[in-house]
Amino acid sequence: MKKLTIRDIAELAGVGKSTVSRVLNNDPKVKTETQTKIREIIKEVGYKPSAVARAMNNQPIKSIGIVVTRLSSSAENQALSEIIDFFHQHEYEVLVLESRYDSELLNTHIELMVQKQVEGIIFFGFTDQGLVNKELFNGNIVMIAVEQPGISSVTTNSPLAVKHCFEYLKTHGARNIAFLGVHESDIQTGKLRLDAYKEACATHKTKPIIYLTDMEYADGVKGCKALLKAGADAVICGTERLTGGALVHLLREGKSDLPVAAVGINDYIRILNPGIFAADLQYAKVGKEAAVLLFQKMKGNNKNTDTVVEPLMTELAEL
């Protein structure tokens, strides 16, 4: 649907653009009946003045900031989409920046947000990011993926996701369940999920088969190939990208029937293997929870909350 402009509202009301602009600026000199007519049209069509128009009319622009680690991450984009939609519905402008796991770049972005006078900020945390000044933005800060004392956060229970993936594969006859994951230097995505896999191996008295790598699709291909060579008859993939790479390798080798369980899910994985068992980390829900938390803070709720979103287990073929 075409986004309406002041010109469109003026044509619908049978007045000039300047008259509509004056009504939007609450000019008392416009006749009452004209104001009423224009406001009724605005309400009926759902017109909202753009940020540029508000700035030109010296109206305050409400804004928040978001810092993601990787704009290329499907997981972060699922959360990001929910955050942006939420704040657009509440007539906030959103500034999105990328930290690339660089603590100095993160600090630079935060300084920029301060200069832009955003009301609050949501950022996707990472290992070794350093502490964030909780007094910034009047305390209107929400972190995703990591926790810090004095700051609200939203995290996922990814260790539980790994545990359920292991139990699913074990129940369906797998004996040598391998883990394709991220280096332990990444605490949230790497070490926590690896530890959960090792714990599951100990519980079921099976020998760990592990391949740790970076988070690119190509690393998933190489990792899956190495795990099969090591004797794996099933694979748990610790991230969406690694899952995608592993599934591509299995398709190339004609081994797409080998059981794979995914920690995290996206549309690419759904296409490659519609029947895969997935521990959906519900990133969209993470984004919505973070948006609501920040909005409540900006409205005066200063209570800090640490929210954990539980994974949703499902065989996609059953959907």
C-alpha cells in the first residue's frame, strides 16, 4: 500500500498542503470545522507524518538505538525485525548499527547513540565486550544474549536446546552423536552449548565427537565432513549457519538421510531439510521481549529484569 503524504491528505480534505501542515502543528488559526475534517481523514487513513516532516516542523523525534553483532546473522535479524516493528508502531525512529564483535566499535556506537540523544538502546552482547555504563540513556538499556548486573537482559536457554537435540537423536537410534559447534572462546554460542553436549554424553555414557570452528556456512561443510570421517552417525549443529553448511555437505554426498538436529532454525534450513528436528531458540520472541522491556523502562519502570526465553522443540515436517 502506498504511504500517504501531506499532499494526499490535502487532496482528500480539499485544502492546501499548508493547511494540513498547520493542523498537524496545532495552529489555532485554522477553522475548527477544517481542523475536525482533516483530523478525521488522518485518523481514517492511518496517516503518520514522517521523521523528516516532524523535524522540519520543529516537532520532537522519538528514537531508540539498536546495536547488532552481525547484520548477516539470520538469528539476530529475526529478533531485529520484531524490535523495529514494535517501535515503529509506537512512532519511534530506529537507528541500527553493527558491532562486529569489536568492543571498541561497540563503544563508538554507544557514543554516537548518546550524541543522537536516543531515548534508549538495545544491543546484542558478545564475549569480551566489556562492561556497559548502566547510567547511560537514563538507564534505558536492554541487552540480548548476555547479562550484566544492573541492566535488563533477554537470553535464550541454548544449553537446554542442546540437551533436547541429543535426547531426540538418542531416542531415534543414534549411537555416535557428534557436535558441530563454535570455538569455546565464544562463551554464549560456543562454550555453553559445548558444555551441554559434553554433559549429555556423560549422562548417556557415550564418547564425545567434537568439531569446533567459526560460524560460516563453509565451516559447517568442513565440520560435517570431518565428523562423518570420525564415525558420527548423527550430528547436533550448534548454530544456524553450521546447520546450513552441514546439510549442504550431506546433500552433496548423498547422505541426506543421516540424522541432524539443529540448535536454532531459519528458512534456509527449512528448505534444505523440511523434516529436521529443530530446537527453535525463538529469536523473534527474544526481540519482542527486549522491545517491551525497553519501552517499559522509557515509560518509567526502572526495575531491571533478566528474561530467559525457552527453546521450542519441533520436527518441522509435522508443522
